[in-house]
Amino acid sequence: MEIRIDNLTKKFGDVVGVEDLTLHIDDGEFVAFLGPSGCGKTTTLLTLAGIYKPTEGFIRFGDRVINTVQPKDRNIGMVFQSYALYPHMTIFQNIAYPLKLKKVPKNAQNEQVRQVANVMGIGDLLDRRPGQLSGGQQQRVALGRALVKEPDVLLFDEPLSNLDARLRLTMRGEIKHLQKNLGITSIYVTHDQVEAMTMADRIAVMNRGHLQAFDAPDELYDRPKTRFVAGFVGNPPMNFVDVEVSRSNGRFIAETDSIRLALGAERGSAPAGHDGAVVMGIRPEDIQIDADGDVRGEIFVVEPLGREDLIDVRIGSHSFILLADTERQHQAGERVSLKFDMSQAQFFDPRTERSLLWKQ
Amino acid sequence: MTARASLFDAGKLKVDESPSSLAQDLLNALRLGLIGILVMLVAAFFFSGVVGPLFALGNVEETVMDVLTRLALLALPFIAYIAAASVARPYTYTDTARALGLALTTTLILFAAISAGHYVFNYGVFAPRPSLQMTLSQTDAGLRVDAIVAGGAADIAEIQVGDVITAIRRDSVDLTAFNRRLSQSEADAPLRLRFTRGAEELQETARVVLVSDKQLSVLLPGLALGLVFTAIIVFLPGHWAPYIALVGLLSPLMVGYFWVIVATFSYRTEGLVPLDSSDNIGGFTLKNWESIFAGNISGLEFNIWPILMTTLTIALVMTFVVLLVSSMAGYALSRMHFPGRRFFLSFTLILHGFPAITLLIPIFFVLLRLGELPVIGELFGFNSIGGIALVMVAFQLPLGVWLMKGFFDNIPWDMERSALIDGASRFRTYWEILLPQIRPGLLALGIFAFIGGWNAYIIPATYSIGSGVSNLPVFLNELIDETAPVDWNQVAAVGLFQLIPIFIFFIFAQEYLLNIYAGGTKGSS
Amino acid sequence: MSEPNSKAKSSAALVQSRRNALRSYLGAYGFMAPAGVLVIIFFLIPVAIVLYLSVTNLASSNFTSDLARMEFIGLKNYETLLNDQFARKIFFNTIFYVLVTLSIFNVSLALVVSLLTTHIDRSAGFVFRALWILPRITSPVVYILIWKRMMAEAPFGILNQFNELLGQPTYNYVSTNPWVFVVVVNGFIGVSFGMIIFTSAIESIPKDLLNASLVDGSSRMQRIRFVILPLIRWPLLFVVTYQTLSLLTSFEEILLLTDGGPGLYRTEVWSLTAFHRALSNYFGNAQWGYGSAFAVLLVLIGVVLAVIYMRVFRFDELIAEPRVEAL
């Protein structure tokens, strides 16, 4: 099922949930809505589900405008963060509930529920009640209940955030696998950018009710179109510093009071043409501690992450986060030289926060 | 202590390191005891001299302040002993003898002081009491006069030593009855005594006089009580005190309920003591219960079953309707979006605070008019069970709606959304998904409504005439009002019969009861 | 899809949307309807009727249930009420009853009981509190029966057993001390409300705060005085106002206990008078109009206090907008 959202606005009184959102989702696509809490992603999802009515704009499933269609007539399945399993029903009754409401005959209900339960690996839990199940099992039941009515669209509202880290990893794979196999158009709301990056075909990044970007994961990472996207996607987050980019003798220089960095033309020409200071962004993995480095700074904090160390280096009044090999055993207070990979640097307009390199 | 650096040198705490002497402790204890006495005296004066006269200005004929004054004066010595004992208590861990000695000495002195006060002001044991100024002893023949005060009341009535008193007027008396009669007499009241002198039958009228015989020996029981009391206070483990206080405060209630239970199983009771038909202690009987089902109490004939049915109908209809109506309204207020929602919510809250009972008069007219309608009138008009139940439902609605709304509010929104997406209508969501999840709330409100309906008195009594629609409480009150003399033990049996479901709820659902009788106001406080 | 086509669909959808909203509102009103009807019949209409009755001279002699045929006499009932010397006595009786019962039982004893039960073992405290509920769940008729027996004269009365023992005169306390009786009987019922409110307030004080005060060197008594009492000021105020209204308007127990006697209006209170005048007149002459004038005063006090509760106890914070807009 193809989903077309056109100029969607949803307000609660004076509070804007989401504003002027336009988004087209292809049939069978897995799209993630990514953003901090309160960014409007869940509002959009619930509007798609029919729980909220759009204030303005249109939502189409295929060719059909579904703005006023009741949730029960939209043929959607939804998995909630809290799972929302009915505590007074057994697992079987929970999964069968959508079928019962569709007035599917008892035999067929029985068969379909068992089939779904087996796919989800909860076939032996059907007589239990939700309270007796672990979080992971409840999650599978919720997924089973969403799938049993063979929905046209699957909606996920942060389904993995109540699970522990290990279980989250396995469920992530399972959901993606299932979605690809069944080919159901899916929308997945999350604030965890790792989840979004690993699972989605395309990611819609939202902030304060506005769509920031809608692209494939790699695009978002390598060519962020706004400063928000650059900062939100990637962990640890990108370093930002205000610089002046100037051109002298065919070379481009980005500099602040304490840093001076040379740039290539493909990254430097656009910011150099910009009047005044720009925001430079550089990812932690693009900064190396290297004796040959051209910038000197002092280590402020070392945070061991296990595989590598997260190091906060202060250069003058600026602070840079970078990742370093644990074997080097850096200490706080140590003076080091840094090498910046300027071919990966991003530049943003400080006022509009739009990228100077990539046009929208 | 002195060596330690202090944060505030100027205000350094001075610690008296020498142990206090016995004399100091004694003075301390006496001082506290006297403060206790003073406080109670002030309280007594406040009740009798300030509050009492103030209300007398408004022409309120009350004796509450007299009773409070008496209570304050009665408690006075005990408060003094407790205050004194608090000085001795710390020594109980180290020096038992010292603690006891200190406490008893103080008590002795305080007792002497209080007694002196009583002596001077003719109060307490020195208060004048009705007397005939003679001493009597019980013999088989009657009350023998052992001694008389010369010139006293008995002497004036020409009673002599050796006379045997048999009756006051026509009532034959033993010593207890004689003393009771005497103690209830006022000053100068005439008592006509029948007595035998030798073989002669005589009668003379003696006039009661109020006499204060200031014999110091009557103080001895009081002193003993005081000493024992202080000793107990000194050695009482501190954590027992709240329990003792709680039991003390509750005791009138517990005694009352205990009486109902005892009374229903005995012929008659004097105080809490069950007596059989020949006035001996004991006498277990089921006759009170039998008479309920036989349908005859003190000559009033009735059939218990229709009364029971009426009571049960009112209670059950109420429970059912209250649950249904308030859960529906509560659901809409909690979960639905519609114009006027805020108005309805605030209106519910106002009704919740509004005393519906003040509308008793106009509702009478509403029921009269309802009774004139066809069909509805039969069911819900004046003098119908339905009408009574409906009024009571309406009175409980504000609380019910508010409570139900609160319970619905606590169910996660995702539950509702999930059901809607699964394909349920709003009504189905309410009925199949949400109602089962607020079962504790339904149970609490249900119990509340049932108890309200089962106990209802004023509404059934006001809106019904004749016994056709009277319920157990109305019937019970009729029994008390219309039978004379009232057979209290049979009445008690009906009362206990009415209490049975209440006791059952009390035993099994205390937690619900405690929660709901705060009126669903927990959230607001 | 071409643009015009899409526009046509859109406007159709808008009409549909309005129709849907209406349908969803109707659903909500459907849920509200039973409660609404009952409230209209038994609250709103009665308030109007009682106001109307109080300006008529309806009595047994000219009784009619037809509102249109009742005789309008203006504020005459209120005038009579102001000049009625018994009304003045009843007014002071009511103030006395409310003040004394409230201060001794509904507030003080309730506070004492909740403080005591929160300073002992949790489950024991619960049992004691539960026992205090008994008077409230006992039918008033049975409850009064119990108390009548407690106060009866010797040899049957329970309290008088002590008098016998001490050789004191015995009395029927209902007739000698009717007010004591009325206050105590209502007071024992009234304790539970304040007790529950205070207890939940005390229990919601953070444990750390209570422990901190002990560590800081206060005794348990000082902790009650300086920590607990200041923290339960609001509940205290709530109980005082709420119970004032309850006591003002409840008369069932007094009706069963003394019926306003013994003697002329000795324990009669305002709400009982309204009831007596209109609904239970021994002389067979019910004065609906005059009785309603008494009731109107209580209705007005009730409305005012109820509105105050709503304001004072932060009604706005209790309202959360629903988060589902589907039908």
C-alpha cells in the first residue's frame, strides 16, 4: 500500500503537533520516523492510524483519502511501546481479538491465530495471560496481534524501547526480516537513531513538528542537509565549531582564534563564498590523534567505552569529541596533536542551519 | 565534648555534666505535675466559664460543656501523674528503685495537693450527696438500721436503731436498690419508708439531706489508684501508649457492637451481662431470631420476607444502575472529546461537593409528578421501590462518575488506541476492553452503592407510605417506635440481622471501604 | 492523479469530516445521557422547585402537586422565618452542633487517630482505621439503637453500670444530656472521613523527610508539631470545610436519636426543621412553603461551598484532554 501524506498539519488547540508535512511512502517500503521526543513523530503516526484527525492536509492510502475513515476501517496493524496487550484476555484472545471484530468464523480464527503465533515463536504461550510473559514475549504477542489481520500498513510506535539491550538487537533483526518477507508497508517511530539507521529503507528526521530530511540512511549520514540532522544522526554526535572560511592563493582555510585548517576545493568553495562565520561540523571518527597533527590541544576527559576511548580534547575555548584506540592509554591533562580529515567536514549556515554543501 | 570544634562558637551548647540530684528531680517532677493540674483547670474553666455561657446567650440548652468540664476535672490528677512520671521514666533503664521512688513520692505529694483542693471546695469524694444519715446492713428480714446520726434525717423521721426497713413506698428493697433510690433523690425529697419494729409494721417519711461527710479515709482508694497508675506509667513501654490510646478511644463503639451480638442471643441484658429468664447470668437462646422469622415481635405482626426482598431490591438495583450509569458517564468524561466536556466535568465536581439531602422536599414533588405518568409512574413514582432506588442512585452519581473517571484516567491510552485499531467501536472498547480493567473500581463503587442501598433509611421512610415498600431499616425503626414496651433483645436481633451483609463486607473489603469513604477525594488533597 | 480531481475529493472529505465529528459527539452524549437525565430530574429541577416552593404558601390545607396552582406569596416565608423566635434558637443550635462536633470529633479526634495509627505497626494501624469505618457503614437505625442502649438508665444501660458501681445516681442520658448524646453519636461517625484524608496525607510525606527530622534531633512529638502538622495544612482545611457542610445538612441521626427533643426544639437543627416542616409533621400540618424556605438557605450554602471546593482544590489540573479523537 502506497501512502501519501500531503501538507499534513495537526494542532491540539494552539499547540502544534506537526506542521505542513509532505511525505510519500512507496508500497512495501520500511520508513522510520526519527526525532527527539516531542518532535511530532508519534502524532503523525497516530494521525495515520486514525486516532487523531488531521487539522489540515490529506492522507491517502493508495488512491483513497482516509482523513475521516475510522481506525477500524483502515486495515492497519499497530505495535505500541507499552505493547497495550489486554490484561484480562489470554494471549490467544488477544491475538484473535481483531479477527473476532472482523467476524471471522471461529475455525478460521483458531487457525490464523495459531499460524501467526508459530511464526512469532509464541505457539506454546497461547493460554497464558500477558502479565505472565516476559517483555520480549509480550512484544511478539503485540506484533502477532498486529499481523493477524493481514494489514495493509504496519505502524510501530517505539516498540523496542522497553526491552533490554540484548533483546532489542535480536528483535530488530526479526522485525526487519519479517517486514521484508511480508512486504507490508511499515512506518517505524523511534528516537534511537541506531534503530532507524539499521532497519529503515528511508528515514524521515523530524524536529519540532517539521520534517528535516527524508532520505536513505547513508545519505543522511554522509550528506546531512541541516545542522539538526547532522547533529542527531550519528553517535557520538558530530562536533560543531564556528569558523571563518577564506580563500587565499587557491587554497581554502577554515580558522578560528586557535585553529587553522586547510580545506580542499570541493568542501571549501561553498562556505568560502558565504558572508561571515559558518558552522563547521566534523564527526568524531574524522579526527585522529597523530603526532604529525597540525592542531595542538589538551585532553580534558577520557571515557573508556570498551572497544575505544571517547576523548574530549580542549583546544583554546573549543571542545572536540573524538574516538581513540584504547591501547594508547591517553590520560587527562596530556597534550596531544590532532589531525582533522577535512574532506569529510560539513558546513552550515549559522542562521538558517541549512547545509552549504548539499541543496535540498 | 568541650574539645570538639564548634561551627558556632558564640552559641556553644552548655551541657550540664553533673548528674542531677534527687531533690532537683523531685522539684522538676512536681513542677511538671502542677503545670498539668493548671492546664486542666484552665480547660475546665474554658468549657464551663467561657464556651458554655457563650452558647447560653444563643439560648442553646446544652450540657456538653458541663460534661467536658467534669471530664477535665476527672482527668486532672491523671494528667498530673503522667507529667510527673515523665521525669522518672528515663531512670527505668538504669536505676529502677530511683525511678519508682521518685514517681511514687511525687504522686503522693500531688495527690495530697489535689485532695486538699477537693476538701476546700467540697468537690469529688467530698461533694455533698443525698443521705438519710443512718447506716444499714442487709439481713434476711430486710435492712437493719445499725446506727443513726443524732438530729439527722433519720432521727427526725423517728427511726430507731434496730428497725428493719422492708420497702420504700410499696417497692420492697434490698441494700442496692435502697442506695440507688437514695442516690437518685434530690435534696429534701420525701422517702416513705416501711419498716418493722419488733412485730410492729410502721411507716415514716424521711426527707433526704445533702451531706458531705469529710472523712479522710474515703481518700484511700483514690490514693491507691494514683500510686498504681503512676507505677504503670513509669514502666509502660513507650510503644504501647498509642495502642492503649487507640483501644481506649474505640472502646465505646466496640462495647456497643458487642452488646448487639450478646443481646440477640439472650433473654435480656443488664449492661453487657446476658441474663436468662430467672435473672441468672447466661441463658443462651435463639428465641429472638425465631421471632423474626415467625413474624411477631412484641405483638407487632409482620412478614420478614417481603421486607427483606424490598431491601435487597433497592440495594441491588442501586448497585447495578449506579455502576452502569456512572461508568458510562465516567468513560465519556475521561476518554471522549465533545463540546461541553469541561462544563460537564466541573459540574460533576460541583455536584460532588453539593449536599443532595437538602433537596428532599422538592424531590417529593418530582416523584409525585413522575407517579402521574403512565407506566413510568408505576415503576418510579412516589411510594414505589423504583422511585426510591432512583433517588438514591441520583444522590450517589456525582461520586460515582468522579470515581469512575479517575479509574478510566489511569488506563494507558495505548490500550484504547489498540482496541480502536483492532477494529472495535467506542462502545465495544468501553465494554470489552476498559470495563474489565477497572474491576477494582467497579467493585469499590459497587460495595459502596450496595451498602448505601441496604442501609437506606431517610429516603425510603420519606418517600413511602405503609409497609408495602418499607425496607429493613424503616421496619426496624417502626419496631422501636410502635411497640411498647420495646423488647430490646428482639429489636437487637433485627438490627444484627440487618448488619450481617455489612459485617461481611467489612471483613472482606476493608481496603475498598477505607478508600472509598474518603469520597473519592484522595486526588484532591 | 490530476489536481482538480484531487481538489474535489478533498472538499468531499471536509464535508465528511464535519459529519464524522458530529457523529462522534453524538456517541459521547449517548454515554453521558443516562447520568445527565438523572442529574436533571433529581438535581436541577428540584433546585428550581425548592426555590419556587419557598415563595408559595403551600401547606397540607391547600396541597396540590400542580406547580401552577400554588399560591405565590413573595418573600413572606422568609419574613416569617426572620421573626420566628424558634428559628433563632434553631439557628444557634445548628451553630453549636456543627462547631462542637467538628472541633472535637471530625477534626481533632480524626487527627489524633490518624497520628496514632501512623505511628504504630502498619497492619495494626490499618485494623484500627478499619474499625473506625464501622459507624459509617452501619445503618443509622441500627447505630442509633446501639447508642440508645448505651445511654439507657440502669440496670439496662451500659454506661450507667459504672454509676451503679460507684454508687452514683443513674440517668437516662438521652433525656438528661441530649446534646452530649447528639454530638458524640454524630462525632463517632464523623471521625472516619478526616482520619482517612489525614492518614493518606501523612503517609504521602516523604519518608526521608520524617527520618531527617529525627536525625536532626527532634522527638516524635516535636516531629508531629513541626514537620507533620505544617505539611497537612491543606487536607486539614479541606476536612474542615467539607465536614462543615456535611454536618450542616445531615439530620438523619438526630431525627432517629432525639427527633429534635426532648422538649421544644432542644436539639433541633436547621436541616431537621426543613424536614419536619415539610415532610414529617406530627400535627399533620405540613408547611411545604415554609419548610422550603429553610431548605433554600442550605441549598445556597451547599452551592457556594461546592463551587469553592472546585476553585480551591485546583479543578483545572484535574482535566486532561482526551488523546483519542476517533468515534
